[in-house]
Amino acid sequence: MPKILVADEAGACYGVNRALQMVRDATRDARGPIHTLGPLIHNPSVVGELESRGVGVVASAADAPGGTLVLRTHGVTPEEEDAARASHDEVLDATCPFVIRAHNAAERLAREGYQVLILGEEGHPEVEGTLGHAPQALIVGGPEDLEGVRLARRVGLVVQTTQSRSRLRALVGALIGRVDELRVVDTICEATTLRQASAAKLAAQADAMVVVGGRMSANTRRLVQICEASCPRTHHIEGASELEAPWFDGAELIGVTAGASTPQSQIDEVVERIGELVGEG
Ligand code: SF4
């Protein structure tokens, strides 16, 4: 029978647990409707569970004026926050404190006259929120995006919290020699780093890996890339129902890891289902 191991560091992080607690408290205490501005976290089943408790999702503050509006874990732009405060009775800021740190760093660098670069995924809500704090900033996905870019003499770099340190190192390496002054604020969050290191360690030994988390979740997709690098039989799922028995044919060690927005209960379900599929159940 294959062994099933869960990575030492996997699943819901401080910022996600904090946000969920805030919203659950609000469902108990708030008067009037509660909405989140964009999905609270990138986990469809958790968002679905909140919806069943009456917490709706809106794309903009204007879509549901009045009541309580919750600012998502990934953060919002200052304009979005102003619009939320102007149109709602109460605004709950569930932005992860580590994301706020990146916002503040970008704002400070811009104020101090640096050309701000954000290492991150263009279009990701967190990156858009950070961009809102330093509107002239340039978003780069890696060293390849620097080709043909005119850089200022003083460059300040902040990082999407879920990026890997290897990507940050590669970008810093590409910037050295092209600018006179480079200021790096490493805003990668420790939960991300620990989950990535733990996933890499397990994937190096596993015959098959399962990564649990939302398809829109940047940190989950990064875990998938990291696992694929040493374990080609890596599968990304959002829930236990997607698991398929042939994925584990001949495997002696099956590894499981999960993104920072995946609750422990979902990890447990996945482990149980794998056990059933490989005949342990
Ligand atoms: Fe906050 Fe890090 Fe969790 Fe993102 S992964 S919500 S930055 S603790």
C-alpha cells in the first residue's frame, strides 16, 4: 500500500484564518446585508460556504450599497477603499497585514523618488492593490520582462507576497549593473516561503503529488510549479471529487500539499479519498 504524506507546512495561513474569522463574526453580529469586495479568498468552496451563510460577493462597492462590505484578503486599491467607505454603513478590512506591508513599501519607495517595480502577476488582485498605492510602478513577472525597459537610476522593488525567493533572486541579479541604486523590500510572506520549502522537500521524494487549492490562487499555482519541478506526476485539484485512481498507479509515496487558502478540513477530505482510491479505505 502506498504511503500518503501531507507536507509539514500546508493549507490555511494566518491571513486567511483571520479573514474568515472576521467574516464569520460579522455574520453573527452585523445588521443588514454582508458582501465581500471580490472573493474573500481564492477558494471556491469556502466562498460557496460563506454564500450559504448569506455573504454575497460583489465586483465593486457600487453593486451593493449599504450594509457591511468586507475588503478581501488580497487587498484593494485606495480608490476602492474610499468608494467602499463612502457607500457602506460598515467596512471590515480583511486585508492580510503582510499585503498591507507591501502596499506601504510601494507607497514609501514612490514617495522617496524610486522607480517602483512590483515583482508579481499582472492582473492579480493583490498586485492591482499594490499598484494602486504606487500608480507609476511597473509590474514585472521576472527578468525576461526587463528586456527593452528603460530603468531609472534609482529603482525600488517590492514583491507579491506569494512569489518565490528564487524568482526574486533572479530579478535582483538581472537588475544589478543596470541601475545605480537598488532598494529591495522583500515582501514575500513567511507562510508562502514555508509552504514552498515544505512542498519542494516532499515532492523530491514522492512518486505522485496532489496540490489542493483554488485555480485562481496564485500561491497554489506556485506550489504546483515547484512540485512539478521534481515530481512530474503532480496534480492540481480544488477538491477531493476531482481525484482519479490512475494518478497513483505504482506509486509508493503520495504527497499532498495545499495552498494558503485551503482549510484543514479540505486537506483531510483529500487524504481520506486518496486512501479510498488506493485501497486503504
Ligand atoms: Fe497573508 Fe501570506 Fe496568507 Fe497571503 S499567504 S494571506 S500574505 S499570510
